[in-house]
Amino acid sequence: MGGRVGFPASPQTMVHAKAVYSDARYGLLGTNGTTSLDQRLDADGYRLGAGVKHGIAGKAYAKLESRYSRYLRGEFDFAGRTPDSSRFTIDTDRHQVVAGVGLRF
């Protein structure tokens, strides 16, 4: 859940910013030789981003976006009938740069 707002910087170029709720799931798999761990960690946080989309020709465009995600709360999802853990504080973040080309229909 989130939103994006943009404005035209020129007739061919659109600039935007966004803020969204983000949910990440990590698969945790490990062993110390005698005990194995195979659990899931769900993390809740948010994503902020900004980008630009530029018309190339006709309906074709190129885009570039920077994204920052921060996860603040986590919960272990146990298999079977074992109840999930209580939510706990985590501090992890992710930086992404996305580039692409596309066609509008």
C-alpha cells in the first residue's frame, strides 16, 4: 500500500516520488553440524523512491529509479502447528537502482 506523485519536467519527461509499505520474506537455512535451522523471517517496513521516465520515440520510453527500503519489525514464521514468534525490532535496509525501457499500449 502506498502512493506515487509525479509531475512533467518537459513534454517527454516525467519525474516522480513514491512512498509505500513494504513486506520482505527471508528464508533462513543453516546448520552447526548437529542442529539444522530452516525458518522464514517476515520483515515489515517502508520504501521511498524517486525516478524519471523519458519518452524516446512514439510509445517507447526509458526510466531510471532509485529506491530505499528500510525494515523495522520482524517475525519468525514457524512450520506446522508451532505459533509464529512475537514481533521484534530489526534494523536492515536496502538500496536499489532500477533502469528500464518499455512500451505504452
